[in-house]
Amino acid sequence: MPQRKTARLGLPNLGFGVGLRTQHLPDILSGGPRVDWFEIISENFMDHSGYSSQVVERLAEQVPIVMHGVSLSIGSTSPLNRDYLGKLKALAQQVRAVWISDHLCWTGLGSHNSHDLLPLPLNEESLRHVTQRVREVQDFLERPLVIENPSSYIQYQSSSMPEWEFLSRLAEATHCGLLLDVNNVYVSAHNHRFDPEHYIRALPHQQVVQIHLAGPTHCGEYLIDTHDAPVPARVWELYALAQQLTGGVSTLLEWDAQIPDYPGLLAELDKARQVLAGSMPTAPAPHTSMPGQTVLSTPIDFQLTPLSQDAHTIPEPV
């Protein structure tokens, strides 16, 4: 499956990247990125000038950086947080972010943060509300916003359309980009009993600018989006379909708990290259939770561990 370097919404195909995590920084600084690009969690670097921020500025000189947020709360009825948006815009300028993404969700009400990515009722009223907020955010940031489909575990009785229709109409109305998380499609399809391939086929593929890959946990009746395991075989199949339909877009591997060492993470990312070369990798079924184990849906609490600059030095570029 050849991958075409097709730009969409003026945004390039960056190739293959990983989420930047604290424990990998020494390996990256000593051995180089060894990926095409990095995705950072936006909130980790706002109002921050310590070691990790200096590392990101160094890395931005070597590879593209994309910002992925978890606090925009685009679906909330609370007013947009202009202070947050200002910090988001300033960070994007600082790291020369290629694009900024966040989730189709709400995360709290007023000053209360749920620390979760909560689903919306998918109906005409919600669509009008989110459409207006996406337009306002894009006007403020002066760039397209990229919206990700979340994983979900409940649905609203007031919903009147499937998520793929909601996202498609949102993208058409606002010209935003879409971040297609094929793992989230797989998780939600299992939990709500719909066809994940139909979901992927129904999206406006010309507006998909990025794909996320991750590994969930099987918890009896539900799949939970834990980002703590290898990508399962079914997600690789959905990834192959998505890349075929889009003509090739940026790929990002997420791994946010029980994180392997950097070579192990790169080995998992190599499976994405294998898929695009036309060969499906050997991959497991989703791993199963143990009795009594606490399983957390991903997360917005995988913030970078604070690191003091006194304890770490940044070597010269490799």
C-alpha cells in the first residue's frame, strides 16, 4: 500500500511519529529522535520553562511538533476559556506546531474539571453549538483546529445521529481537520455494537489529517481505552483501511501507561510502516484486565513528570 504525501487543509503528511514522554527524553537526546515527528500534550508545556520545555524547543529544530490537547472542552456549555486559548496559541508559536488537535468532548463545567473526556449528545442542537465554538477557536488560533473522535462507554437517549455523521457535518461546516483515532473507533464500536469499518468509510477522508494508534484493555463486556499495550490485530486492520481511504496521512502511536523503553516503542511504530508496505504485522488480541485490577480510561493525567533542570542537562544536538 504506497503512502502518498498528500497535503490537506494545507497540512502535510508528516509520516510516522510517537507521543513524547518523559522517560524517553534521555534516550532521544542521546540517540536522536528516530521518528519523523513528535506529538506533545499541550497542557504539559503551558507556562512551563523547565527541562522538558527546553527539550521540546531543541527537538522542534530537528523534527516537526504537533500539539494535542485534552482541556479545550469544545462541547462544554461553559464559555470558551480565552486565557487557555491564549496560552495554546503562544505555545504553538513557541514550538512551531504544525497543527493543534483536541477531542470532540467536554471535560467539565465552570471551574470543575472531570479529568475525563466526556461524550456529547449527538443531535442538531449539539452540532450547532460545537460548530460555532470550533469556528471561534479557529478564528482565535488563526489556523484549522483538528478534532479527534473520542472513545466512549455511554450514549445519550437524546442523540439523533451517529458520531461519524456528526463529525462529517462538523468538518463540512467549519473546514476543521479530523484526527481519526482508529483505536477509539474500535473501542466505541465494540461498546456500542456498531460496525467500525462503516464508521471509517463514512468520514470525509479529504479532511482526515492524522491517525492515532493505541492498545485498549478488555474488561468483560467493555473495551477500555487505556493506551497501555500493543496495538491489537483488529486495530491494524482498521488502520490499513483508513490509510487506503485517505491516501496516506500522518500516523501517531500513543502509549501512556506501562510504557516500554524507547526502542520498544519504535518497534511498535515500525508495524505501521509494515502495514503500509502491504503486510499485516503479528499482533495480539486486546489484553484482558485481571480480577480486581483498576482500569483507567485514557487519561488526561499522564502529565510529564516534573524534572528539575539541576538534575538533567541537555546535550548538544546529535
